Amino acid sequence: MKSKLHGIAGAVALLCITTFWLATAVSELFMDLPSTVFVKNAVLTGMWLLIPAMVATGASGFSLAKGRGGGLVSVKGQRMRIVTTNGLLVLLPSAFVLASWANAGRFDGAFYALQGVELLAGGVNFSLLLQNMRDGLKLTGRLTP
């Protein structure tokens, strides 16, 4: 049961991050400013789904790893520490600031610089979570090495 919860929560978190990243990139590159404002607010609102999914993923992963160490389990834990730090120190504050600036119509150099940082940090988290998903499938035998 824990393994299923872990997989579902991880997939939801990965889907959220993917959706946020793609919606941001598409709105910035191909849409008008009101669309960007909508996306910035949607990303902030989407944190109500992403954060519990990340907490459930981390808690269930920690529980599943209890008594196991080394190898893929250790690597997955190290990646999750980076994902968590990145999320709490870069992505969450950026989401608040960018939504605030977008709502105020502030689309200046600072907005786009922070947007670039957010896209980079989101890409890093996407990559790390995808690697953890792959390694989790290896650990369960659903993916052969």
C-alpha cells in the first residue's frame, strides 16, 4: 500500500511540475501578458496540490527506505534533499513573487530574470524526480537495469 501511495504521490508531483513548467514556457513565449498573469496565478494555486504530493512522496519514501540503505535508496534520498531545498528556497518564493509582480503588471528585467531562475530550478527538480521515478521502478523490479 505504501509503495502505491508513494508512486501515485510522486507521479502527481512530477505531473504538477511538468504542467507548471510547460504552461510558464508557453505563456511567456507564445501568449499575451494576461495569459502570463493567469499562468502565474494558476501555478501559485497549484501549489495546494504540489506541496501535499511532495510531502506524501517524501514521507512514504522515507518510510519505505527504513532499514534499507546504500545504492539506489541512498541516491534517491540525496536527490530528494536537493528537490526539497530547491522547492522551498527557490521555487515556492519565486511563485509568490512572480504572481505578485504579474498581478501588478510588472514585467521588467527582474521579472524575466526571476522567471529564468524559476524555469531552471523547475527543470532541475523535474530531472531529479524523473531519475527518482526510474530508480524507484528499478527497486520494485518494474524496470530492469
